[in-house]
Amino acid sequence: MERRRHPRYPVEYVLSLLAERSHGQGVVQDLSITGCRARSPIGITKGVSVGLLIDVPRYDNPLHVDMAIIRWAKEQEFGMEFINMAPENQQRLQDIIRANETNRPV
């Protein structure tokens, strides 16, 4: 079994994503410091670059990921690696991860 470098925590955050040929809504199902797993009814393909807005309830503004790469996709679920985000959003992501550390990693 493959061991992840960073633990993933179960969450349920609304996701807006923008790809070159599509955009839509989804739900982040688990989150780590380097990526997430999500589901969405829009068609997503492995290798596609996307921009993300993740609505975290305790924040007034969504977490903005400038670029993420789809690393796997199966039906309506897909996994993404965060490639580029502004330093303030990286700090917010670290804060979100710390807040979710009481959840059991998946």
C-alpha cells in the first residue's frame, strides 16, 4: 500500500473550478497540504490544469488555488495536486489543515 507524504483529512467544502474547456461546481471530499480529492458532475480528465476556489465556511473569502493538476479521475471523482498558490492562500491552507487535524486522516 502506498503511503502518502502528507495526511489527508475528510472535509466537505464547496468547490468552484475553472478548466480551459469547462467550469463548474463540486465538493472537496478530503484535503491535504498538497492537494485534494473532489467530486463533480462536470467531466474532468487526468492531466488537465485547473484553477480552484474552495469555500471554507469559517472564511469570508474562498481559498484560491491558482493552478492544480488533475492527477487521476474516475467517474465523478478526481484527485488534484496543488501546483501554484499565493503565499497568503498557502498560509490559509496550512491553517485549515491544522483546524482539521482533529479529524481522522483518510
